[in-house]
Amino acid sequence: DIPPHIASDLMTKAALVVMEAPGSLEATKQINILHEIGIPVLVDFDDLSFCLHPTNPRYKELGIEECMITAMDGGEKKEYRWKDGKNFFKEWNLMKYNGYKTAIKISEGVTTTTSFIADQFIKEGASRTFIVPNSVDLDLYKVLPKPNQYEDEVRIGLFGGDSHVEDLDLVAPALRQLLITY
């Protein structure tokens, strides 16, 4: 970590500053100061940090709505997944939410990972977006042949992090069909 006074000094000497997911009053102040001395600022978001699914662990820091969930057993019992003042703080999160939106609007543009996310930032007031994909470039790697030894089995690899639990909902019907078939 760079001490704040050194980081501030370095930023004033930059031709361009890229800030990663700035979501605070302090970050918007820094953007305004940099603008005053003629330094452009891009903000970088690899996700829609202000639009999270409640299963995302970052909802605790970024969610802005209380959320109820139904018991996993399919019963009718509902309980709070996120309750203001209990396991997340709506007012604090709203400050971050508004900080993100302000940074998006006052910066020279937003870098992000997909055209879908870029379009959302334009809707939120970004002046420009730049897409920098965070996927594997298959042109750089040799694709391995499919192994023949498992012809009577289906093997599935699932990659992702704990912030994409809801993605399983997208493939659940196909996984159920595979389980029935094999």
C-alpha cells in the first residue's frame, strides 16, 4: 500500500488516473481535485457493483434493499437474508451507491468488461465506456482435444466465484436433465 500523501503526489503528476470502483465521498473529491489541475480520470468497474443479487457476498457492503428469502426446503417460512441494522447498513451502503453513481457521471469514462455492463453505465450517466474483457483469449492458448476415455460419462467443470451463486440458476434446468439422462 502506498501512503495517501505519496499516492496523492503521484496522481498530480499523472497524464491520466484510473480509479478502481470509486464509491466514496473521498473518491469523488479526488476526482474533482484532479479535474481542477487538468488530469482526466477514468473509473473502472468489472461488475455492476451497484446492482447486486442478494446472494452476492458483497451485498453486505453494497446492497441497498432489505431482502427476504424462502427456506431452502421449499416451505413457506421466510426470513431476512439482509436486514438493515442487523447484517447490513442501508444508509452506509446508499452513500457508497451514490458515490459510485457520482464517480461515473463526473469521470471522463468508465472501463468495464462487457458491452452489457457498458450499456448500463451509459444509462447511469457515463460519458463514455471502454470495454476491456476479462476472459481468456482462446487465440493465445492451444485448445486440448476432448478425452475419449469418458465417452459414457458426463463431466462438468464450473468456474466462478462466490459472487456468482445466482449463475447456477441459469444452468440448473440443464444440470437436472443431465442427471436424469446419465
